[in-house]
Amino acid sequence: MLGTWHGWFGTIGGVVVITATALPVAGLLVWALARRRGIGPGVWRRSLAEVGVVYGTAPWLWMILLPNNGLVEGRARVNLVPLRDLIEVLDGGASTATLQIVGNLLVFAAFGFFGPIRFAMLASVPRILALAAAASILVETLQFVLRLDRVSSVDDVLLNAAGAGLAALASHRWWLRPTSPAEQRLR
């Protein structure tokens, strides 16, 4: 399965393997960024947050922008009625529902968790919710416009934004607060 270019970069399994093998590289990148910035308050926190936003969000976006190859009945379905797809997913069985719901909650969770830690302007749950919802609308629109044979749904937008908001709440105690004039200039 992973023996071809498409197997590595065009399948969800390939994306998962690449993401897992890139974890040490992400760790080294955090170390290199922190070392380059020198010693100071919040250096490691900022470096981890910057890498965490990208490492935790990019693979999910990559996976949901892969073509679905005919797995959705009817081409390029759009559902603008809230909770309709969620009810449909819940009727599909516990394992499918859990996978779909948790997957949607995780799409922008890294952004919600690490964004406010790094950027003071994002240190507000309503801002995170609004930005995650806007990004999710963009992703759902791309799925439709690019004809990826996926369902573009309001429920996905709601779950993606909710995941970012919950993650922001989980990281609230680590949100970056300027402690020195030098740190305030970095913002």
C-alpha cells in the first residue's frame, strides 16, 4: 500500500505514517528554534507552540483534503442543515460515530491549544472559535469546489470549531502573557 508515491502522500494511512515519523523532526525543530532564540522567558513555550500549531493541524487538513474516491453516495454533497449529518453519523454505529466526531474535533484542536499560547491576540476562546469556524468553512468550501467527493457540512464546521474551543480551554493556564518589554515586542 505505501510502496508508491500515492500510497505515501495520497492515502490517510500514508499521512498517518508520515506524521508519526515526523515527530522526532518536530522535536528537533522546537529545540533548534528555542536555541536560536537564546535564553529568556517563554522561549521554549513559544517554540513549542509554533511547531505544535503546524504539526498538529497540517496532517488533519492534508487528510480531509484528500479525494474520497467515490465513497460518498452522490457527487459533492452539501448539507447546510445543522445536526443532520451528525444524526446520520450517530445512526451509523458507535465506532463510526466515535471516529467521525473525534476526528472532526481534532482538526483544529492543535490550533486552539497552541495558538493562544503563542499569540496574545488569540488569547480568547471566542476568537479561537471564530477563527476555527472561518478556517473550517474555507476547508469545507475547498472540499466542494475541488470535487473531492466528500460531504461539505455545517456539522463539520461546528465540530471543528468546538474542538478548537475545547482545546483552547484546556490550554488556558499556559496562555502567553507578556512578562517583559522584550517579550511584548515579540508579539
